[in-house]
Amino acid sequence: MEFQLSWIEWVGFIAALIYLYFSVNQKIWLWPMGILSSLFYMIVFFKTHLYADMILQLYYLVVSIIGWMLWRERQIEEGKEKTHIVKASSPMLLKLLLVFVLLYVFLAYLLVTVPPMLNIASSDLPYWDAFTTAASFVATWMLAKKMIDQWLVWIVVDAVAMGMYIYKELYLTSVLFFVYSAIAVWGYYAWLADLKKERISINN
């Protein structure tokens, strides 16, 4: 079983790295890689009793399909491969914060109360698991809408998740999330540079 899980984790790891590369470079192929990575990490997190992360992978799977459709629609609409980056308005950020808080409270409650009811192993690190899951829900939706602010959310999420996976002895996945943290910083500045170019182009 350990060998099998290690093999599954490796496939998810490689697909996630390819996903990151496409994400930073604003390539639509990030979404198929997201689907592949999510499928394999659903198994990893189920086997390691990180149930909120497992549910999150299911959400990633659904949003990857929706994101793929949205980006393709915008490519056709805008007539180019790289579609416009947007910056979230203050009212939108407040709404997203409210969604995060509600999701966090709901997920934390489920993670503490549901496993005993189902007679399965308790969720490890339920409050931290709920935090990263709720924030990831919001950030992934922002990515589907191509909001630059999603990178700032990912920087925090990836740093916290890395600590969780070290604790769970998922060392390969913790390395992945270290890379995620670094690339989230790089992604933010890469998208910021493109956003500035777009604004200059529009103004001219």
C-alpha cells in the first residue's frame, strides 16, 4: 500500500507542477493538468485522513472543467490566446472574505463532528485543514475568473499547507507546496507585469 500511495502521489505531484507552469504562463492547458492532479490527490488525501483536502480536490476537479470552459470562451471572445487579467474590486474582496469565513466555519464544524458519526478516523488538524480548504475554494474561483489577487491568497494557503504536510509526513507533497509558495510569488509579479502592459496598451 505504501508503494501504491507513493506512486499515486508522484503522478499527482508531476501533474501539479505542469499545472503551475501553465498557470503562471496563462496557458489554458493548466485546466486539464488540474483535472489530472486532482484525481490522484483525492486518493492521497483520503488515505491520509485529510478529508477536507480530499473534498477540495473534488471541487478543483469541477472548477477545472468550468475554468477550462470560461477561459476558452474568453479566448474566442477576445480573439487571442492570453485573455485579460482582472483585479478584484474592494466590494468583491469583501464578498470573497465573507464567503471564506462562512466556508471555514462550516468545514471546521463538519471535520470535527462528522467522522465520529460515520465511525471513521478523525480528521487530522481539522482547523488548519478547514482554513486551507476554505481559502483554496475562494482562490480557485478567482483563478477561473482570472483575478490577479488569487496569487496572494495562494501564497498564504501554500505556506500553511506545507506545514500540514510536513506534520503528516507527506514529504513529497510538502516539497510541492514549497514550490507552490515560491511560484505563487513569481506568478503574482508575472501577472502584474502583464496587467500593467494591458493597461498601457488600453490607454494608448
